[in-house]
Amino acid sequence: MDFYTRTKQFSLKEISPKAKQLDEDAVFPKEIFDKLGSEGYFSLLIPEAYGGEGKGLSEHAQVCMALAESSATVGLCYMMHNVALMCINNHGDESLKQKIFTDVVKNKKLLALAYSELGTGTHFYKPEISAKYTSTGVTLNGTKSMVTSANYASYYLVLSPAKEGEKLNNWIVPLEAKGLTFLLSQWDGLGMRANVSCPMEMTDLFLENEYKIGEDGSGIEQVFATVAPFFLTGLASVYSGLSADIYQEALQHATTRKYAQDLSLSHIETVQIHLSRLYTKMVGTRTLTFEAARSYDNQEADAVLKIIAARIFASEGAIESATIAMRVGGGKSYNKQTSLERLLRDSFASHIMAPSVDVLNIWLGKAVSGQQIP
Ligand SMILES: Cc1cc2nc3c(=O)[nH]c(=O)nc-3n(C[C@H](O)[C@H](O)[C@H](O)COP(=O)(O)OP(=O)(O)OC[C@H]3O[C@@H](n4cnc5c(N)ncnc54)[C@H](O)[C@@H]3O)c2cc1C
């Protein structure tokens, strides 16, 4: 059984029945993540030598998509864990890998990304927090603006200025580090409400050098070599999954809602056109996302272009699908009697998550015309 099918079974049983409640409660879905951990999903990308499954971008896409088809907010929290793990895998030294991978495999620990800041917003690779260096480590002061899985994840990747010039360092901050606090009361997201993506404050937070990922000053290379492909494919997968959820909900409504002694909405030609567009977006975003991941796993030259395209297509597709679906859902959906308004709210995170779709459209336009992107 492939990872998509296996995860789909998990999602239908463990997540779908709780999706509405997750949105209403706006708290981190601890029970679901404890189950994901105990079923081995946290180790999907950890190499077999460290006790993981040793899988790649294609399986990352399959799992994120299948989770998001039941709850996009669950898919998003999970996606970030995999991105952080891959950074350690591709750039961390042996002792850091041993320490973190063992903690994930044995103790089912979750990772998260604390990159964005208020001052630099969507340009998360330009941190402004302060980093004071000694021979043994760094002292961090400052605030990360939106940290998904806040307070539940056991480790947070943090980008800081390096010792010199424009360079960056990528750190791994343990939850129990002294000086770390989360402002959970500041989270009241429009959608993706189980993300609890609140600010994270670091006050005189000291980290020993062993918590630095990779060579000194290599943070920006890590962002473009590893964070970008896994994060963008993760987003493409989550928003493709959301489009599938929207399609299913609209189809269900269109085939069951009837006027007295009449046929269902799905017999009206305009509704048929809406369903056609929803199906096309679901299949199109899913197909491009899996193709981009396949292309990356096979080290093809245009893989990164396809990954950016998949992220743009899936994000725009989710918002367009949600808008069309609300028309199918009519007043019943407007009055929150279907889940379509929740899915519409979830879809609005897609454009703005860094790097935003606006920024990525510019990057892709530059890249295909042979110009340099950051
Ligand atoms: C649900 C959710 C979860 C998140 N989780 C995390 C997380 O776990 N970790 C994390 O680090 N961050 C996270 N973020 C933060 C996110 O990735 C962005 O950094 C943040 O949303 C940027 O917000 P901002 O208001 O500062 O955007 P701004 O930087 O103010 O940008 C606003 C808009 O301006 C436009 N814009 C800005 N600059 C340009 C440009 N140069 N070219 C074209 N258009 C431009 C873009 O359209 C952008 O959407 C999360 C965000 C959301 C919505």
C-alpha cells in the first residue's frame, strides 16, 4: 500500500470526524499528533540508518495531501515537521542527527519552523532578531511572529544573523530552553485554526554551538537547498488536499440538496459546470504536485520550477475552488450548515504563507526567463 492510501485510511478514521471541532476549538490537535507519532509518521523522512522510513519528497507530498483532505490545518502542522527534519538531515552534523533523530524515532517528538518575523514578513530569510556570539554558543533575543505547533513541538528551527555580514545561521531551539515563551493568546486565525501559529519570544536565550545546523553562516544556503523544496511541495500538497476536500463537500451538497419533488442541484447545468471546474482543479493541482515531487526525487533539471508552479497552482486553485463551492452551497453554506465556509477560510492562508504567491510568481517569471532569483 502506498503512503497516500495508508494515510488516507488514517485520516478518514482519526481526523475527518474531528475536523469541525478543531476549527471551533483553535487548539493544537495533540491527540491526533500523538497518534501520528505512534504510527511512525514523524519518522517518514528520517534515514533508515537512524531508524526512520528513509523516504523522500514524493512520500512527503502523499502524506501531507492525504492528511489535508481531512483537515488542512493538520496537514500544515505535519508538513513543517518534515521540512525541519530534512534541514537537519541534509546540513546537520552527525551528533545533531543522532540526538534529534533518536528523540523523534524513540520519543515521537515533533519539530516546527520559527522563521517569520513581524519586521520582514513574507521575506522570512531576512531575520532581524539579535544574535550575540561567544566561543561556546549564541544568545538570541527577539520575536518570531507566527509559529505553527507552538508549545507542542519539542524543537523549533530559528534563523538568525551569523557572526559576519549578511550571512545567516539556522539553529534548533529546544522547547525547554530558558528564555523561550509563546504568546498563545495572540492566535485567532481566520482559518487553519488548529495551527496555533502564535508569536514566539526569545529573551536572553542561550544555545550551545551544538544546536547550530551546519557550517557557520550556511543558513541561507539551507533555506534555498532544503527548506524551499520541502516547504513549497508541502504547501502544494496541503492546498491540493484542501481542493479535494472542497470538491467532495460541494459534490455531496449538489447531489443531496433537492427542491420539493424535484431533482438535486447537480441536474442544473450551471451547477454541473461548477462541479466540472472543481473536479478539474482537484485533479490538476494534485497531478502537478505529485509530478513536481517525482521530478525532484529524480533530480531533474526543472524540478524546482515545477515545485514553485505547483505551490502557486495549488494555492490559487484552493481559493478559486472554495469560492465556486460557496456558490454551489448557497445560503446553507453561508449559514455554516456545511463545512464549505470553514474550507473557504482555510484556503485564505494559501496566498500569504511565505514566500507568498505574489513573491513566487515574480521568482518563477524571472527563473523561466533566465534571470537570477534570490
Ligand atoms: C496559517 C499560517 C501559518 C504560519 N506558520 C508559520 C510558521 O510555522 N513559521 C513561520 O516562520 N511563519 C509562519 N507563518 C507566517 C508566514 O509564513 C508569513 O511570513 C507571514 O504570513 C507574512 O505575513 P506578513 O503580514 O508579515 O506579510 P507581509 O510581508 O506584510 O506581506 C503581505 C503581502 O505583501 C505582498 N508582498 C510583500 N513583499 C512583496 C514583494 N517583494 N513582491 C511581491 N509581493 C510582496 C505579498 O503578497 C504578501 O502576501 C504562518 C502564516 C500563516 C497564515
